[in-house]
Amino acid sequence: MVPASQLRAGMAVRYEGQVYKVLVADYHPGQGKMGGTTHARLKNLATGALWEHSFRSDLKLEDLPVEKQEMEFLYTDADACYFMNPDTFEQVAVPVKVIGEQARFLRPEMRLQVEFVEGQPVSVLFPDIIEVRIADTAPPTHAQQDSTWKEAVLENGVQIMVPQFIKTGDMIRLDVENLKYVDRAKGAGKP
């Protein structure tokens, strides 16, 4: 059991029979006779629904261990993405709805950390920045304004905004969570 005042992002807890992953937790100490509160953003691991709630700081929640295993991505079907433990060759299916929009960035043989709670896969941890190739964009322009952006389509079909100097075939570094261009990948040329 853990008091609500000690909730931290990344933890898994059971509250009112439901299992949640803590995405954000902010503790606000009380003043005088007012007790503190913890404002938390939680993800229901059964339904994928997000929930924001304020807990009294002395409320006890059941803390569940979160296990991480490095796994290799194999393939995706309509409902799930399949990963394999490279040591035991054990395979596990992670529902696409659990991974979310980031599932489009999975490539065969990609190694990622998969989080498990009570033996069930609950999330896949992507690196903050990944390298992707531009499949289609307007020809580069070298105008005086460097602050203008244009649309580009990545190899996986995702549309993002990139600076004017980027051209089709370029490798770029992408902030996966926000789908934002970071910079051009170093030493990467055309395929």
C-alpha cells in the first residue's frame, strides 16, 4: 500500500477494483487543518480510458509492481502487435489500442521495453526520438524565410510539418510523442 502523496509517474495502482497506470502525479500540501491532495492523471489498463482525479494525501492505494522486459517487435494484425522475448522466444500480443498512435512507428526487429502488470502487457515504451524517412514532400525552397514549414508524409503514412529545406528521401529525427520534427538525421543519405 502506498499513500496518495507518494504517487509517481510510471507506477501502477489498484483503486476501487480497477488497475491504473499513473501518467502524471502532482502533490499539493495543505495549509493549516486542510490536508494535502494529489492530483493524478491515470490510464485505466483494462479499458485504456484516461481519468483525472484528486486524492486525499493520506488515502492508501494498492501499489502493483511494474516489470519491464526488452522485447523484439515481430508483426501487427488487425487488433494486436506481437512481440517476442529474444532470450526465451516467448511471444506476447499487445492490443493496438494499448500502444495507441505510436504503433504506426513499429518496424520488424525493433527492440523496445514492454511493461507488464500482473503478467499482462500494459504499455510499450518508445524512445523519445526516432529516425524516419520522408516519403513525399514538396520540393525544397531556399527562401529568405527559414521559419516557414511545409507538409510531409513519412514512410508509414503519418503527416507532419517539416522545414522548407527538407526533401523527399531525407532521414529526419522525430519526437515520437508529439509528432514534431527535431532535426535532420546525421550521416543519413538516400536509400
